[in-house]
Amino acid sequence: MSFPLLTATAVVPAVGAVATAAVPAARRAAAKWLALGFSLATLVLAAVQLVRFDPDAAGPFQLTESHAWIKDFGVRYELGVDGIAVVLIALTALLIPFVMLAGWHDADPLEGSSPNRRWRPTQGFFALILMVEAMVVISFEATDVFLFYLFFEAMLIPMYFLIGGFGDRAGERSEEETAAQRSYAAVKFLLYNLAGGLIMMAAVIGLYAVTADQLGTGTFSLQEIVQARVDGRLELPPVTERALFLGFFFAFAVKAPLWPLHTWLPNAMGEATAPVAVLITAVVDKVGTFAMLRFCLQLFPGASKWATPVIVALALVSIVYGALLAVGQRDIKRLVAYASISHFGFIVLGIFAMTTQGQGGATLYMVNHGISTAALMLVAGFLISRRGSRLIADYGGVQKVAPVLAGTFLVGGLATLSLPGLAPFVSEFLVLVGTFSRYPAAGIIATVGIVLAALYVLVLYQRTMTGPVTEGVRGMPDLRVRELVVVAPLIALLLFLGVYPKPLTEIIDPAVGHTMSQVEKSDPKPDVPVNEAEAAK
Amino acid sequence: MNTAATATSTGEAVQFWILGIVAVAGALATVLMKKSVHSALSLAGTMIVLAVFYLANGAYFLGIVQVVVYTGAIMMLFLFVVMLVGVTAADSLKETIRGQRWLAALCALGFGILLIAGIGNASLKEFAGLGRANSGGNVEGLAALIFTKYVFAFEITGALLITAAVGAMVLTHRERTEHAATQRELSERRVRTGRQVPPLPAPGVYARHNAVDVPGLLPDGTPSELTVNPTLRARGQIRDVSGAALQELAALEQRAQEWREHGRSEDAKGVGK
Amino acid sequence: MNPVNYLYLAALLFTIGATGVLIRRNAIVVFMCVELMLNACNLAFVTFSRLHGNLDGQIIAFFTMVVAAAEVVIGLAIIVTIFRSRHSASVDDANLLKL
Amino acid sequence: MENLIGLLVAAPLLGAAVLLCGGRRLDRSGPWVGTLLAAVSFGLGVVLFADMLGRSGEDRTLTTTVFSWVPVGGFRADVGFQLDQLSMTFVLLITGVGTLIHLYSVGYMEHDERRRRFFGYLNLFLAAMLLLVVADNYLLLYVGWEGVGLASYLLIGFWQHKPSAATAAKKAFLVNRVGDMGLSVAIMLMFTTFGTFAFGPVLDGAEAAGEGKLTAIGLMLLLAACGKSAQVPLQSWLGDAMEGPTPVSALIHAATMVTAGVYLITRSGAVFDAAPTAQAAVVTVGAVTLLFGAIVGCAKDDIKKALAGSTMSQIGYMILAAGLGPVGYVFAIMHLVTHGFFKAGLFLGAGSVMHGMNDEVDMRRYGGLRKYMPVTFVTFGLGYLAIIGFPGLSGFFSKDKIIEAAFAKGGTEGWILGGAALLGAGITAFYMTRVMIMTFFGEPRWQPTASDSGSAAGSGAPHPHESPKTMTVPMVILAFGSVFAGGLFSINDTFLKWLEPVTGHAHGNPPVSALTVTAATMVVLVLGVALAWARYGRRPVPVTAPRGSGLTRAARRDLFQDDFNHVVLVRGGEHLTRSLVYVDHTLVDGVVNGTAASVGGLSGRMRRLQNGYARSYAVSMFGGAALLIAATLLMRAV
């Protein structure tokens, strides 16, 4: 049997987490480098996946691994990646090292804090990040519903501690206040996602029951179920299918997050440190949208089609609503959070537009949004760490004292408003086109989101970076080498993917095609195809 | 025996009906007796009856074990603790939690009825006796099962027992934090505090009877509860010394006094003649 | 007579024991009632083994006894410790379950 | 040859990259690097032009596909270039004027410590603009379209420490975004209609699609054009855009970027020809804007804003022409080119004046400058004559043609449009004369004033002086252009022949002879000039602006269009967002918290049951057991 690449990709960071946690308190630096090393190793493995992955190969999943796990309940340890998963895994593995570098000093114990030999916040921070990475990776890989659910939920634990345990250094606010708000945010995050998860669990069990009822032996295996459905051995009655679909979708909608289940995100992203915020929005939340593509659509195509109008509506609301609230924010990080909500609206819209462009664009969007948000949020984090405040009003004229910081911030912002030439434009336009070709009205409404995006990004930039230099900003240092190392590659990547996204689209396309075939949808045909026009000519 | 019978021997029936009543009575007594000693004893009775039933049901080994281990060991352990805690302490059966008793009665009634009803509609007319199972001897049969099919469970229960023993030790063992005070230290403390400078009398010494639960008298004649064993004190099992003895003592001294004075006056008369 | 009667008896004893658990405050007596319930179960097991003609029921009864023994040892030890600390063997005095 | 097209775009792009990423060590050499690369790209343009002339009219179009950009399903977007006569014209205009203005900026910006970045932005703009005109499909055009928007954003807000500049930049980008929305919707419509958005198939297959679709596409394209070319109703940003350095105003907001809308409409001619409704909309917008801009231009005292108004109105002419269909395309482009020359010249002149006047922009503080800066005066004057359409100069030819074409539209429509165009010509003459007089004639009105502009060399009494060579030379060249371009183009219809293969041309038949139109134009022209002279030339101009008539005041405030935006969009938007924030916090979040609270209360009540007595727990256990038995029995019973 060949080398279990997928398992390795998930195991390496897990091992890394344990190893990092085990580093003694005194050897803080060692722990950091160790964690970084493991994350890089994961990156290498993810790269190998990307290389070994053959876009044109037949069959939905590749590099599959399958072992019996809990025989009595037909739970199998089944891993496999399609074009969508492999790209997202690559994104995750790529972002984690940057997150670590950006948060290099976030978890250092405060000066003057008692040198307790047991207390090892730094080790914990990096170990938790690695733990999250491991879980995210495996939930991208899992093709067994139960396995996926397991890690989809387990992810909450490290995230909870990352949000609740590590926040910005209190600036104007008192330590107690920050601590209180932080724990509030963490609990809110946990409760929302747990609620979603529990409902999903009910649906998972229901799925098992249905399969057991109809196939004789209950199973959680995605491929088996899909196969059975295709063969007609599995005939979900519409009501059941819709109930199960809603159960799954609810969990993913919370995670994504989709309006009106979004309110945990601004708190979480606002209170957590910038790297953790990136972890939330760029990595963890992607599991939600990804799962919509892989599970909702493939397991319950009928119900998906049934629910599409509502979901499209919700997505539109998310887009406009998130953007409007972003305009109204006074807190940099919350602003980015609401912007993300708007973007997730685009992703969901693309997924449920049920067109190749829409879903391909949505997948691409996940990647690009990950990178662009990471860029913007991390730079914002650097800014905040310098001034010790998250309020936009406390800034002004940064561009004068720290031009490079301002420049990178602007690029991140432009990516966020999806300027052509930067990566997000491609995906956003694909989503729009995909949506428009099926629901013209929705497509037009969504384009409003583009204008609003320009509004909040530029307002943010104008208030913080331009204008006369304010007190507290004066003498602010420009980006340091470490920070440049974090930002430069992200920006380079944004530019490259904006100009030449082909490598990604080539990998994504077949997978999307497969999903489409599962949903039994095909792109709407143009009413005056080119060839006819040329024939007429 | 026959493999599948429909009824048991009349003897067993008789035995069942008699002993069954005894068992139920014992059980009720266990629940209702005020003093825990009585409860314990009646429970023991019930257990022995059950042992007999085991035997009647062809569980010879269990029957013996029931007598030896349960009645012999466990119930004795119970009695032991009862003694430790207070043999004569009768706890009031007055209910303190509101509605507890009604609820209990209700539940018990419902439970019993349902259970019996369940057995009733599940009852089977004929039963396979233990003839074949016990053909090689009951003990051997059990042994064969225990050491083959249930060997793991058996091992685990062994571990459980050991754990239990250790646990009991840990729970009941009391660590002595400072060495016991020597007699010298005790006396010195008494002198320093100035109370009861002389050693206490043994209980019951001056009081004409040797019961260990009677407080001894201090030199000034007052009874001191300190002389009684702490355990008894803790249980409040101290026989109060009725004033009688003391009065007798007082009367004796009175008479002695009178006699002395009386004698002197007689002497004076005799010299005068 | 049908051995099922033994089952009826067992049910009866079990109920009585349970009632005792509910209405008695003295920990020791409560414990005895628990023992009573266990014994009732044993009786049922033994009867079952007779009804079905195999020894598994007796085995279970046997294990029940062992476990009961262990439980009694620990339980009594606990009672003694509680008695030491608060000079009472009443279960109601140990109402620290309430937060 | 095809590969040169790529280089054409790449050269300034490279410049931008080098200048923006290369650190301070480039501060000194930066400007020259930028200028050089602009020049290189101009050279390439010339080479391609020569090559194109070498071939016959029909197969002059060069096309090349560099690489496949976004292939997803049936959606194929390639990075491909198409260079035909239309693109060529723009390429030459952009690179040519661009290079000159780079040169000019070297002098204009030499005191600014951030000039390296300035030139980086300028190069970025050139690259984007070139991409816009040589793209062979709408999506790539869109990239250039937004690219120039970005460049203009960066350049308008170049003096970011000035809040006004930052605001203006933001405003420009936002208004443009609204236009871009139109463009993207148009592209989507094309994709759904034709399954592609490459120029070739779309324009060839246009007739095949229904008129309804084409009208929709046309209107969307018009919206885009309005945004980029500052046409009513999206014109409001252009005035504020004058916050940027003057060279920027000259290059982006006069010569090139703002004309992109005209390019778009001309390029999509096929669509519009098949959608009369859309065309009607286009001409309306054009006509309205040309009057609007002209009127605004009359009232502004800020020289740049006045010029901005005129730009608006001139582009109105172009849009009008483009909306007329094949009759007008050629003239639209022709006016575009000549306008590129003289308007850039005028702006550079204005810049040179400001340069000499400590960045004073208020024309009421100028006066009699002709003695102090002769070169500027002459070049500016030539540009002035050109724009008002003085016979023989560029503007005369191009504008005249447009007016004719407008009349040629025929029917009342024709009369209205023509009348508007004619009126516009008159007003143009008026306000340009006004500018001319207030700036260069009359008595000097400047006195010590604290000028609060960005790169000013301190305040104090300005002592006007002629600008350095690097600034005057471009002005001179542009002046030549603005004098002769029109003539060259019109001599036996060179320009028409040149463009016809691409845009096609149809000779309109005006209800009145061309001569009459010309005469009429002359009349209104003279009237306009005379009126201006009467008002500003004869009596001295008050330094502080008089209250003026209602129309004047309205015009000063951009005819209240901006106030409308402010009240309706900005205020309304603020209220909306604020209320939404409230809603999000109280309603959406409140529902969740409410449920949480109620659950808490419930559990608090449940807590009473936990009295801590083991026995009462035992009761519940026992009861539960009883219930279980009951349940099982029931199950078995049924």
C-alpha cells in the first residue's frame, strides 16, 4: 500500500502541536521555531499533494485512503481529495506559517508577569494553531460524513482557547474589560457553532438511519451514498432529504457565516489577535463553505435545488448587509469581519448559483479571500499592535510616517474590494457571471456589493492612512523585516493569481464539473451562441 | 431430571410458600425496624431464606456462597459498623422531606405492580430444568464457565475486589499527625491547666457497681462524665447516676458522726458517778 | 408450582428494598436495603438460569455477589468516615449535592 | 509585430513596478526613469503605427493572444490584444501626450519629496490606459478600466495630507465604481447573450441578439461611460478631482482617461447601432452634459475647476457625436484627439501659471500675467483659440463637424441636438474668454496671501515667473498640436479614411447646408466672446466674487447636483448604516441573547428541584425506572 499522504498531512501538524506543547516554559523561542518547522513541513506535504493530484484523472476522489473504523456503525476512516479540497488544503498549509510569523510575539508573557514555571502561553498558542491546522486539513480530506463531523466539531476546542486565551494587549481599555469581552466573544463563538454542530449531528444520525433503512447496512461514506443514489438504490423521500439538508446546511451556515447567523464573527474577530482572526475567517470558516459544496450538494441534490431560492436570497442579504455594516463600523477589525461576511455571501451565492462559473468562482473565491483577508487583517494587526487601539478614529496620516505599512494596507484593501489585476477580482467576477447567467436579478444586486466594498475600504484607508498625522501615530515605526516577510509573499501571490489563475482553475474545474453532474444541473446556454453568430456572419 | 418440566415438586412448593412469607417478612422488618441492629438481623434472615431458595433452584454453589459470604461475612461487616456507629441508637422514622414518603409509596406501588405485571405477561408455562447443566456437577459447571467464557470478567472483578480493599483502607485509615502524648506530658498538662490535677478515677469505681457506662465520682463526690469511654459518650449511652447512691453515702457519714458524738457523751456520764 | 413464583418474590423483595432506600435516613439501613435489592436480583437470576437451563444466570449472580461485596466494603468505609466527621449516619445530613 | 503590443503595455508597467518597489535610492533618478519608459512606449507606438500604415486599410488590425486568463467551463477570458486604427489613435495620443506630461512633471514636481511615487503612479496609469485601448475583449478592457480608476485615485489623492485631496480621490473612485458596475453588468449580459465577451464575436453577432438585450447592454455601457467620462449624472467627481497635481489633471482628467467612455461607446458601435433606444439615451446624456459642463465652467473662479467644466462639456460633445452612430463616430474620435491636445495644453498652462503664483488657483487673484509669463500666455492663448473653435484651428474642424452631424440627425431631434451643440459652442467661447481675460489681461490683482496648497514654497507675495524648460517645451509642442492637428486631419478627410474601416462612416444630410452651420457657429462664437469681453474685459474684475445671479450661484455649486448627492446618498447612507449597526446589535444579536436569557431563567427555576437530598434524587430515579418499565410494557402491548 502506498504512502498515506493525506493522513500524513493531517498528522504532521498534530504531532507538531504535541511537541510544541511539550517544550519547557523557559525555551519559548525553541517552541516557536519548532512550530514553524512543523507548519512548513505540512506545507511541503500539501505541495506534494498538489503535485501528485491529477486534475484529469477519472473518479471524484484521489489519493484515497480507506480503513474500517467502527464496524457496528459503518463508520470508516475514509480520506480523499478532489480538486476543491486539494486547493483549500494548500491554502491552509500556506497560510499557517504566515499566521505564526505574524503572531510571533502575540503570546509572549507580558513584561513583569510572574515567571511561573508551569505557565506556558507561548507554547500553548503555537500548539493550538497547529492543532487547528491538523483538524482543518483532515476535515477537508474526510469523505466519511462521520469522520468529517468529528473534526468539524473538534475544531471548536482549540479555536475557543485561541480566541478566549489570547487577545490584543489592552490599549485604552482596562485589562479586565478586554478579558471580559474576550471571553464573551469566545463563548459566543462556541455556542453558535455548537448549536449548529448539534443540529448537524442529528442530521448525521438521521442520514445513517436512512441509509441503514434503505441499503440494509448503514453507512456514512460519501462515495457509497452518492453511488447508491446514482444507482437508484437510495431514494430519499423529499421531506426527509430536506430535513437532513437543512440540518447539514444550518451548521455550515453558522460556520460560513451566513446572515442572520453571523453575529459571532465580528466579536470573535474583534477580540482575537489578528493572526487568530485570520485563522478564523481565512481557514476555519472555509470548512463551512467547502462542506456546502461537498456534502450539501452531493448528498442532497434535490433538497439543494429546493432550497436554492432562499439561500440565494440570504446570500444577497449577507453581501449587502455585511458591506453596509462594514461601512458603519468604528473598529478596524470588526470592519474587516463584516467585510468577510459580505464576501462569504458571495461564496455561498456562487455555490448555489449552480453554474460552473459560480461554483468554480466560489472555490477560487475561498482561496483568494483567504489570502486577501490575511493580507489586510495581518497588516491591520501590525498597525494595531503599534498604536494599541482598534478604533479607526485613533489613526490618521499613517501614510506619512509609515509609507510601506500604508502601501501594503492599501494593496490588501484593494484586493478586498476586488480590484482587477488582483486575485479576488477573478473569483468575484466568476461568481457574478455564474449567478447572473441563472438569476440575473441576483447578479445585479450582488454587483452593488462591489460598490459598497469600495466604499468601506476607501473610507477605512482615508481615515487611518491619509490626512494630517495625529498624535500617537507620530513616530510610528514602519514595517519590520519579519512583518515584511509575512506580507510580501501574500501580496505577490495576490498579484500572481490575479494575472494567472489558470493553474488553480485547471485543478478546480473538473471537481466542480463533477459536483454539477451530481446536482444534475448544467450551465444555461447563451441564447445567441458565438458559433451561430459567426455562422450568420 | 427431565429436561423440560411444567411444575416443581410439591415439597418445593410448600417450602416456597412458607419461606417466601418469611423472606418478605424479613424484608419488611429490615425496612421498618427502628434500630439498625434489628434491621441487620432481619436482613440476615431474609438472606438465609434466599440461600435456601438458591439451593432449591439448583444453584448449590451460590446457595453456599450466599450463606458463607453474604450472611457470614457481609452482614457481619454490617453489624460491625452498626456497633461502631451505635447499636442502641434508634433513629426516628419521622419524615423530614416534604412529600417524600408519598412519592416513595406511589413509586414503589407503581413499580411493583408494573414489574409483576410484566413478569405476569411474560411468564412461560414450561421451563428447562438445570438437569443437563448440572449433570457434571454444579460447581464444575460454574468453574468451566468462569474460567473459559467469563474469564476476563472474572479477572476484572478480582482487580475490583483488591481496589475495594485498598480503598476501604485508605478511607478508614486516619493519619496520626503528632505522636501520642505520654503520661508525663498528660500530667504536666493537667497541672498547668490546674483542672483535675489527680488522675481520673476509672468509671464506676466508687459507685458500687462496675458498669463501664457509669461515670466515676471525683474526690468531691461529683460524677465526672469524662471517666466514661468516649465512644459511649459519643453515642450518649451514659447511664445517669441516680442520686440514690449518693444519698446513701451521705446517710452513712451522718450516722458515723452521730455515733461519735453519742459515744463521747456516754463517757462523760461514766466519769461522773 | 411454576418457578416463575420465584420471580414474583424477587420483584416483591426488590420493591420493598427500593422503598426502604427511599424512606430510611440511616445510611446503614439504606445500605442494607440496597443489599436486599441486589439479593432480589440474584434470586431472579438464579431462577432464570433454572428456567433456561443454563448456568449463565448463576454466573451473573455470582459476579453480582462479588461486586456487592466490594461495594459494601467501600460503602461502609465511607459511612464510617462520614460518621467520624459529623457524628451522624443520616443521609440527609450529607446534602452537599446542592450547589 | 504583435509582440510589440505586449511590450507597449509592459514598458510603463515595468516602470511603475520599479518606481513603486525600488526604495529611496531611486528618488533622484525616478522621474527620468518614468519619463524614459513612457517615451519608450511612445516609440513602440510609432513603430507599430508605421507598420500599420504599411498595410492596406482592411487588414490593418493586429490581434494576438498572450495567454488564457480565466478558463472556467464555458467561460473563456484570454489576455489578448487587438490593435486596429481606433486603438492606434488612442495609443499614439496616450503615449504621446503622456510622455510630454511626464516631461512637464519633471519640472513641476521637482520640489516634492515623494515624486518617485508620483512617476510610478503616472506610469501605472499609462499601462492601464494602454491596456484599456488594446484589449481584445471586454473583460480585459474592464481591467484597464479599473486600472485607470485606481491610478486616478492614487494621483488625485497624491497630496494625501490634504483631507480635501483624500476625499476627492475617494469620491472619484466611488463614482467610477458605480460606472464600473454598469460595465460589469454589461459584460455579464454579453456572456449570457453571446457566451463570450470578446470584441469580435460580440460585435459581429450583435444583430443576431434581440433588440431588448442590446438596449440593456447599451444602457449599461452608457452608465460605465458616464462614470468614467464624468457625464451627467455621474459627473460630480471631476470638479473635485482637480485637487490632484495639475499634470494629472492634464493627462488623466483632460486628455486621456475621461475620454475612455467615448472609446467604449465607439468601440461598441455595433451594439448601439442595433439599439436605437440606447443611442437616444447616449445623445441625451451628451447634450445635457455639454450644456451642464459649459454652464458650470462659466461660474468657477478656480481656474482648474473652470477648465474641468469645459472638459466635461467637450466630452459631452464627443458622447453626443458617438451617440449619433456611424455619422458621428469618426468626429467623436477626431474631437477627442484634438481636445486631447488643446485641453492638455490649457491645463499645463494653468499649471504653469499656478507654478508661478505659489499654487494660487483663484483667477480673481490673477490678472495681467501675459507680461510675466509670455510662453505660457502664447501657448495657453493658442489652446484657447483652438477650443472655442477659432477658424483654422483644431477645435474649429472637429467641433464644427459634430454640430453638423447633430443637425444631420434629422427631425426635431436633430434641431434640438444641433441647437444644444450650437449653444454649447457659444457658452464655451464665453467662459474660455473669461478665463483668458481674468488670467492674462487686466490689472494684476494678486497680493500677499497665505496660500494653503500642498507643494507650495511658502506663502507671501507671489512673484510670477516663467516656468522652466521642462515645462514650457511640452506646452509648446501641445500648442502646435492644438493648432494644426485638426487641419491635418481634415485635409481630404485623412482621419475619416483612417478610421472608417473600424467604425464605419455614413454621411448625414443636414437640413441646412454645412456652410450655414459654420456661419451660425461663428456668430454664436463671436457673441460669446463679445459678451465675456463686455463683462470682464472692460471693467476690472472684483477680487472677491460678487454674489452673482441665481444661475451663477447654482453653477458655482455645480448646479446643486453635488448637494443632491450629499443629502440623498451620503446622509441617507450614513443613517442607513447607523441604523443597521443598531439593528444588528439589538435585533439579530438580541434574539439570540434573549433565548439564552430565557433558558437561563428556566434552569434557575429547575434548580429548585435540586434540594441536595440524595433520597429525593433516588425517588426520581425510581420513578424513572417505573416509567421505563411502563414504556416497555406498552411497546410490547402494541
